[in-house]
Amino acid sequence: MNSGSRHELPAESDWEQWLARYAPALLLFARQQTGCEADAQDLVQEAIVESWRRQSQAAPPPLALVYATIRRRAIDLARRDDRRANREVAAHLDGPECWFDAGADERERNVLIQKAMTNLPEIYRQVVTLKVWGGLTFSEIAEALDIPANTAASRYRNGLIELRALTKEVFT
Amino acid sequence: MSEQEQERFEAELRRTQPAPVPRKFMDRLQAADPSIHAAQRGRRQPATEWTHWWRLARWLAPALAAVAVAFLIGHANSGSKSNPADKPLVAAAGLKANDVQVDHELVSSFDVVATLPGGEPVRFRCRKWKDQLLVTDKSSGVEIEQNSPRIEVMPVRFETY
């Protein structure tokens, strides 16, 4: 790869490292947005590639941009009636995906957290996911969700309170 | 919830890691390396611009040709109509037309396929018409007949032929 190129892109190993680090959280967010594994994977792939293409430099795209793209694409997807119907069928066939790492000793705990997250209102779930597992700042969350940073912060706090109430049996 | 409680709860949540990306999906993502797409896009960019102009020229050229043919025919017809030799003849004769018949007859219809410089075929539908004008003055026993050939050229979308 020519290091002097204006459109220099990261080496393959960098690309793989970036994916290994951020893809699980991106997929978690996409799964919450779509409810269908196939659509979630498509969203993540499209969002990563699209965001990366928008970059004129070698640096990877800001995570907030990738999350924002996933969210926008998920909204577009939900608006398409035929796709929605297909998704519902696919979701029925696929069954619920595990959102969290299903290690042998903590499987039950993770299932309960997933259930609690499912019951959390979407506006809270998005912010909590982006903050806790996505590692974004409130400013980045605001950018990703197209809301003011103060709103992101208050939603996060309210979301944690509600999630704590929903996970009483997990965190005693 | 106090700040300490919130921090403890956040730490507990962070212990729970997002599920790993399925192997097949990770392979797919790795294959979608943007550097590959960027390289392809870089190669395709000039072709896209060229295609844009080519598409424009593809329909602009036949349209301009049709307009030019129509203009020439129209000019020729108007030229024959405005021929100063005809009008004085009719006027001078003092004709009073009893019957005027205007007709047009399709003489032939055929398609022509032309090839643009890029090798793209373009089809034209050509129709040869004969316009007829028959003026009869029974009182003076005069009958004037005028036949004007006319060619109609229309570009036809090649795919829909």
C-alpha cells in the first residue's frame, strides 16, 4: 500500500483488529434495532463500509457515525413493509439471538439482562447500549441518535434506574 | 440511585460482554474490506462519468438528427409554399375552388439502424409519405393537383423494438 496516497487505507490487519474490537457492540446495537439476525448483520456491514468510505483519510470512521448509520438504516428498513414482513418471518424462524456472551457460568444471568434490556423502553435501551457496551461519550451518543447531549445524559440515568429495577433478581 | 450505586451498576453491566460476532459474519465483514471497494470505486469512477456522457449523447444525437431532418423538410415545404411563382398563377387565374381535397398516403415504411462512433446501435423508423392537394374549379374546368413527398424520421429505442 502506498503510504503517500491520499486515500490510504489501513492495512488488512488494522481492519481486522478494528472489526474484532468494535463489531460485537455494533452487532448488539443492530440486533436491538431490527430484531432479526440477518437484517442486523446486513446493517452492520453496510454501515461500516459506508462510514469508512465517507472517510477521506486512512483513519477509521468515528464510531458515532457508524452507529448513526445503523440507526438510520434500521429506520429505513422498518419503513419498508415487505421487508418488515420478511423480517418477522425470519425472526420467527431464527429465534431470539443471544445479545450477550453466553459463557457457561453466566448464561442465566446474561439471559436475564437481555430480557430486562428487551423490556426497557427503546429510548433508554439505545443510550444505555451505546454508553455501556459501545463506549461512546454523551456527545457521541447525541451525534449517533441525533439528540442533544443533555437529553442523552438524562435518558442514560433514567435508563439505568429502570434497568436496575428490571434486574433486581440479577444484581442483589 | 446514588453516584456510587450507579458506578457499581455500570461496572456490573460492563462485565457482561456483547456476544461475539458469528464466524461466518466476521468472515463476510473481513471480505468487505473498504480498501478493496475503494480501489474498485477508484477504477470505476472515470467509467461512470464516461457512461453519463455516453448516455446523454446516445439520445441527444438521434434527437438532434431528427430535429435537423424535420427542419430541412419543413424548410423545403415552406420554401415550396412561399414560391412566388405559384401564388400569382392561382391568383391570376381567378380560380374559385368548388372542391378541395387534402390527403396523405403512406408510400413506404422502413427501419434504419445506424451505429454511433462508440459502436452503439441506434434505430430510426422512417416513413415516406405523399401529401396530396387537389383543387377543382368546375366552372372553369380546372383541376390542380399537388403531390409533396415527405419523410418522417423517428428515433426508436433499440431495446423496445
